[in-house]
Amino acid sequence: SRRASFEAESFHYRVDYVGRERQPVLIIDNVFQQAEKLVDYCIANLNFHNADSFYPGIRMSGPEGYDKFLAFQLQQLIERVFGSPIKTIRGAKSVYSMVLTPPDKLGLLQCIPHCDSADENTLACVHYLCGPQHGGTSLYRHVSTGFENVNAQRQDAYRNALHADLERHG
């Protein structure tokens, strides 16, 4: 994949263009000099609950305003990489999430890749507060459709193909 690497004073980032559809993925390292304070907040405010049926673990709300702070700090970078003014992003939420469900206890919907939103004015952001030994994020191409991105125009075709896949493969 094509990569553009940049350096800024307080953090490093790069943009990877992923897959056949060349989806931009912005990867930022060391966005905060004291990210451990986010872990401290989590420990001080323990309020985890079981997530919805799609997520195989527990969640709790993040610090108030964290999402707005990130958007403000990274506005120019986000606009440059994704080509849209940040004001077009339809909202944000900040949650701490931990996968705790053992593989043999996963439900069907927890065993297949998901898309966060078909809305093109939505960005997914994952901020890892742990080391790589605890996993990461994977991006997939849906075999039946060839889709790597599910937008509003593709949503029905993707859903129909997914149901057909489930009927055919279980």
C-alpha cells in the first residue's frame, strides 16, 4: 500500500491507503505525551457494563469532552486526510472497551467482521491504551461482494449478500 509519512512536534503519523478501494487509514503514534492519564481515569471511574450483543466484552464512557478534544487537536490533519471539513462529522462518542468473551462463547454476530457505519460522514477512531500483545484492528474485504467499504449505496446489497452467506455457510 502507498504510505505518506509525516512528523509533527508531539506525535508521529502516517496514512495507509488500504485494499483495492484505497481507503485512507490515519495511524497516529504518541498523540498524547501522558496517555497513561487516560488509564488512570478509567481506573478511578470504574463503571463498566456489558456492551450490546455485537461487542464481545464490556464498555464504559470515556472522559467528558475527550472526543471533542481529539477533534479539535487533530482537525487539520483529519480534514487533509479524509478530504472533508470536520464539521461534517455527525457526532462522536468516547468509550473504554475490553474484549473479554472467550472465543468458544462468542455469538454469531461477534464472529464476523462488522462495519461501524454506512454514513460517509462518520469516522471510526480507535485509541489503543495497551501494547500490541493485546491485539489490534483488522480490515476486511467481503468475499461475496468484494466490498471493502460499506456506504449507503452498498448497504442493502451488503446486507442481502451477508444473509445469503449465512444461509450458505452457517
